[in-house]
Amino acid sequence: MEKQGNLPPPPQYSQGGQQSTVVITSPAMLGPQFREVPVRTQCPACQADIMTSTRYETGTLTWISIGVLCLFGCWFGCCLIPLCVDPCKDVVHSCPNCKQMVGKYNRM
């Protein structure tokens, strides 16, 4: 049997006076998320606590849908269907008091 030589001791891990710092962050408070439904928020124009009123307007998704329908041969007015369908349109949120736009939900 061979004799094993002296092996060096395992390395020692020490902090050596170093300190670690733990930073705890809290999520930033964001404004309301504007989607299809009205949201409760404070109007930046009149400072009133409101439930927004919503309306639909033609946006990018509407025009892309019209283009795709034309590409697939939907002529004779069928390609204009996205102009009549609200889920293809953007949603504009406004203040019911002062009628100022508060936010907008772009579908695309």
C-alpha cells in the first residue's frame, strides 16, 4: 500500500471583516391600469375622485385587421367589419366632470 503524502488543509472561508448589505425595495406605486372597463382614479385636471367614462376609437389594430381581411379577399364591405367591432378598437378613458382624457388603452 502506498503512503499518501500530506495533503494541504481545505481552504478556510472567512468574511475577513467584510459586511454585506441587503437592500429591500418596495414596488413603486403606479397609476391605474387602463383596460376596457372604467377605473376609479383621481382626475389630473380637476383633482376629483372619479370613475372614468370610456369610449372607443379606431386604432392600429383596427387598421391592421382591415388590411388582413383585404389580403384574404374579403371585399365588398366585409373588410370594414373591424370598424364596427369594439374589441378591435382602442379605449379612451375620460373624466365625466371636466371631459379631459385621463388615459388610453391601446390594443396594439
